[in-house]
Amino acid sequence: MEQLRSEMTTNPPLPGSYSPKRGDLCAAKYTDDEWYRAKIERINKDNTVNILYIDYGNVREPDDLSAVNGRLPFVPKITAKLHGVLWRCRHTK
């Protein structure tokens, strides 16, 4: 994550330079003004997008987006979507 933030600070994206497509991996700014890894989930009729922050699992319209274009290594995501799964945890001693 620090490598992503460092890269985005050193080489900030140019406004309008990225045209997202569904399924793209990208960098997205969150409300804390930091950059995070994301995936384009949906492009809305009004040209806004919904993204999935792949390391945290939340979906929202981002404040800013940028392509990564291979500038950064994209390791596998840490979160997963689970539908209809019941989790049970057992504490063993």
C-alpha cells in the first residue's frame, strides 16, 4: 500500500487522463485522501463509477481514480465476496 501511495504522490494522475472500463484494476482515492487498490465494478448511466476497494471489500463512488498501467505490482486481492455463506467460528483452547 505504501508503494502505491508513494507512486501516486510522486506522479499524481492528470484529471481526465483515465477512462475506466468495467473490470479494470486501478487506484482510487478514498475519503481519507489516500490512494487504495480498486477494481471497477460498474459504470453508471451518468458516467460515475462504482469501485470495489479490493483490500477492504467496500464498494462506493470514488473521489478520484487513476490507471496503474503496470507501474505497480498488483498482488492478489485480500478480500472476497461471499453470498449466502454462514460463517461460524469456534474458539478452541
